[in-house]
Amino acid sequence: MEPLSAIQAELGQIKLVLIVMCTAITVAAIVAIVRGYLLAKASLRKFAEDHLTREIVELYDSNKLADVITRSRAALAEHPNHEYARWYLARALYLQSDFVASRREFEELCRICPSWRKAHIEPYLEEIERQQPSPDKK
């Protein structure tokens, strides 16, 4: 009877090892699937944002400022922190001499991309200030 008990005990251990291995493989597969999903979602979001940027740049380069403003605002409704949509919106508003709205967009862009402030945003803000001083500096 002892050899039979030893075999049953060993089979029980083998069963436990198999259950643990199957569980680990299942968890690893689930993690891989979730990771793949998240990577695909991020890639799709990046592609959509790049597409928006290309579309807005083409409109801007064609000097279709009203279309830039419309498309940028639509893009910002979907992606509020889309820095290039806000950048081209601010520049289009600036070129249309809507300095109040342009300043607001440039200031929001400073919040989103503080590293852009000195090289890219301040020159516009300084020019806006020359064109239309803020009420507290009059």
C-alpha cells in the first residue's frame, strides 16, 4: 500500500505544479494581451494626432487661416492638450489680428508646453503686447 500512497502523493504534487504553471501562463498571456492593446491604442492615438497636425499644417501653409482656426478648435475639442493644434490656432489668430484670443491660446500653450515658452511663444507674446498692450499697462 505504501508505494500506491507515494505515487498518489507525487501525482498530487505534479497536479499542483501543473495548476500553478497553467495559472502563471494564463496571467502572462492576459498581461501580454493588455499590454498589446494599450500599445496599439497609444499608437492609434499618436497616428490620429499626427494626422491632425499634418492636416492643420497643410491648411496653414495654404494660408487658409479660417480653416486652420476651425480645424484646430475641432481638434482641441477632441484632444485639449494637442500642442500643435493650439500652436497653429494661436498663430492663425495672431495673423488675423485677433490678439486677445491669440494671447489666450499662447498662454494656454505655455501651460501645456512650458519648454516652448522662451524660444517659440515669448516672441509672439511680446509682439502682441506691442500691438495691443494689456489694460493694466496702459
